[in-house]
Amino acid sequence: MPLRETLAQVDADLAAGRVPVARQRLRGLTSSFPHDLTLRRRLAEVYRLYGDATEAGRWMYLEGDRNAEETAAFEARYRSPGWRMKALAWRGPEAKAATAFAEGQLVAVRTARKGVGAHRQLERSRLLL
């Protein structure tokens, strides 16, 4: 189903109270269109209907107007940069981000992830000595 039709179906699902179905449709769309920040925002809104601050924070993580409490809940659940990057479900280079803020967030997480990996590699090499 094309993007516009699926979004129309999401709206119909929400209007009919079929929140889980709307959530699943939006999850599918964010998987198909990982660089579309509007889809991520809509998914965060659906998670707010559930009262799930962690998932709302996850899907708003790349937005400059994100909620600090939701962001903290997301970061608390996904403590390591590697898990955080995986949870963000971003594919491709950071340059594909629609905003400078989103690109900066992705770069920061990816850089922190590499730093953790380099630190672990150093620790392993010390153990072998």
C-alpha cells in the first residue's frame, strides 16, 4: 500500500479507536522509510496514547523539540550507544537526516558507539598481555 494510503488508514484506525493497528502500520512505515521524521513523530504520538514515554522518546529522539522526560526514559532503557543506535532503526549515513539536529544526534550516538567499541577493544588487549 502506498505511503499516503497507509497514512489515511492510520488516521481511520485512530478515529475508530484501533490504536494497536495504527501503531503497527506506523512501525511498518518507519521501517520502510527510516529517514522520514514525520513518521517517527506520528509513531511517538501513538505511543503517548499508551502512556509509553520510553517509546515516545525513542521515536522523537531525532527531533529538536523532543520531551526531556521521554528522552531520559529512552536513554535509561537503551543505556549503551550501540543499543540506542539499533533502537533508532536508522539505516544509511547521517547525512540523509532531514534536519541538522537529527544529523547531529545520529553522529553523536554513532561516535559514542565507536568510542565504546574502541575502549572495549583496548580492555581486551590489556587482558591478553
